[in-house]
Amino acid sequence: MRLEKCWFCSSTIYPGHGIQFVRNDAKIFRFCRSKCHKNFKMKRNPRKVKWTKAYRRLHGKDVTQDSTFKFERKHNRPERYDRNVTENTLKAIKKIDKVRVAREARHHAMRMKGTKAIEQREAVKELEQSIHMIKAPKALQPKPSLPLPKIKVKVSQPQAKDNMQK
Amino acid sequence: MATRIQFENSCDVGVFSKLTNAYCLVAIGGSESFYSAFEAELADVIPVVKTSIGGTRIIGRLCAGNKNGLLLPHTTTDQELQHLRNSLPDQVVVQRIDERLSALGNCIACNDHVALTHTDLDKETEEVIADVLGVEIFRQTIAGNILVGSNCTFSNRGGLVHPYTSIQELDELSTLLQVPLVAGTVNRGSEVIAAGMIVNDWTAFCGADTTATELSVIESVFKLREAQPSAIVDEMRKSLIDTYV
């Protein structure tokens, strides 16, 4: 049993899922679900379809080159079974997974850095310009029916503090 | 010494087994008498390994190898690959190759020094073969047939080719491979030599249908008889091999 990758979206294909297509030139295409299979039959290029891993890698949305990826390659020249090597490999797999996930998260954070400031500025602008969508312009004007105009007076705080200390 | 055996009532023993100077592969699922025939001859000399390739039993036609290495098709599963690596001696390099023509046993005929390959084999595959098996490669056809691996078998001491091979071609191949070649049949006139028999430098196994005449030809061309009265062999050869021009 081998967990293959979908040719279209690059997700893992678990046993019992998907379809394999063998072309006349003996190239094998594996698909994880009918969505990918149908897209393939429509001759869509996965590098242009936004939700596939191929697109995301090509457009820099996901990590492209990483030393953790070379562990997952298909190896054609096996080594003799050694119990210690197997034990160490199993431990290493867990660690490599953690490292890979951390690196992907870091890449995502780097990509999203600076968006908070932009969002803040946009929010302020929107508040200025589009407040009429929420509150009617007349409601924003100061009300003339009030007897006295509103005047802001600064109140000193230290008295309250002295009370607290006592 | 040539032995006659059967795999599940089939005389095509070259399909279900592979014999080299360093190891012997046999298919699983046969009767114990099949294995015991191999083990009686080979057990203390070379490892006899039971295996499948891609879950199938036709291992003799799918893999190609000699004492230096073993080449497997891309259909071989990881577990089978690991099993072969664990069972074979360390000098034998086990390699799986990605090749469109996946029946490597039908496309590659080799001994320890020279290999004949299918004309349409990839360039990268050719390099891998030269690297893993340590052989010199010739792209050839035999009797107009491109599947050289199934139409001829040769060891380091001799070779048997398709009966319709012309004399010129026989001479040409003989000079390329540097071994004496004979055009003959196996299993009562079957032209697919490699499917009908397996051979290495000191033993051969043929299908149970092989006639005594065919067996004597095999024993003489592969030099399996220690002491042979050469006169008898020469006389037999004249009556056996007709020329197909």
C-alpha cells in the first residue's frame, strides 16, 4: 500500500479513494476525487487553477523549496533493513513533520505581515467616507434643540486617587 | 546439468523464475516440488528467494538481472523492493526503474558482461542498466523481433536464440556477445526461449515438455556437461540445427 499524490491537486490519496487513469504512453495519472478527475478531463492546467497546490507553489502562496520536502521523494534504491535505522526514522518523521508545519506557518505569517496596518488605515478611511451608510447625515450633526451648547471641560483626576489611597 | 521442471502444470518456467550466478528468484504460489527442484540444486550455493513483483507471479519476465544487480519495474511495491533488498546479498544492487516498457525481462537479455536491449528503451534507462548491472549494452533485434529478452537467453558460457535467426545474424550476435550461440528451441519447439528455460553458468532448468534432443543441445551450448564426448555432440548438432536464411 502506498499513499500517492493526486496529479491535479497534490493531496494524498488514501486506499479506497479516487481513480487512476493510464494513458496510452503508459503514464499514470492518479486523482483523489472526481473533482480533480473532471478538471483533468476538461484539460485544465492545475498551475492555473487557484485551489491546487501547483498554483499555490507557483505563485508563492506556499513554501516552494525546503529541505523537508526531499524526505518525501520516492526512493528507488532501498537499503537493507536495520532495526535501529527504522526506529530512528520513525522518530525523525515526527520531528520533520513538526518542522515542516512550523516553516509553513512562518511563511504564511511573513506573507500576511503588514496587512494589519493596511487594514487599519482602510478602516479609518471607510469610517470617514461611508458612515452615511450606517447613520443618517442629519443624526451626525449636533442637535440645535438642546438649551446649552456642549462644552468640553477637563477634570483633574488626582483627587480621586488620593481618596483611593486613604 | 539441465533439469526439467514444471510450475503449476505450465512448462514456461522462465516466466515464473529468474536465475543468475548470484541468486535465484522464484514466484510464490507454486507447489513445493517446484521450490525443492531449485533448492536441491542451488540452496547451498546461492540464495533462492520467493517473491512477487507488483503482486504478480510473472517475475521472470518483469525483472532483469545478473550477479551485479537486479532491475525491477515501476510496478514493484515498496514492500517487495525491501524484501528483495533484505534477501539478496549486498553485492547485488537492487534498483527500481521508471520505464514505459515495464516488462524488463522481455526487453533486456544479459549475462555478467554484456546486455542486449529492446531498441525503444529510454536513454536514461540504458544508463541505469550500464550502471547497475555493469554491462555493455547493445540495442539489437533477434530474428526481426524487438523483444530480445524473451527470444534469447545467454550465460557467460553460451547462448540459445530464436530458431528463425539467420546465420549472419547469429555470427554478428556471437561476436557482439563473445559467447558461442546456437539457434534452437525449447519445450517441444517453443520459440520463446527465455520463457521456456532459465540458465546460469553451471545449471539450467527447462520446462517439462523439453525433448531429450533439445536438452542435449542446451547442455552442450551452455557447457553444462563436465565431460562430453564431442563427436556425439557434433553429430547431433548437424542433424538438429537447420539453417533458416
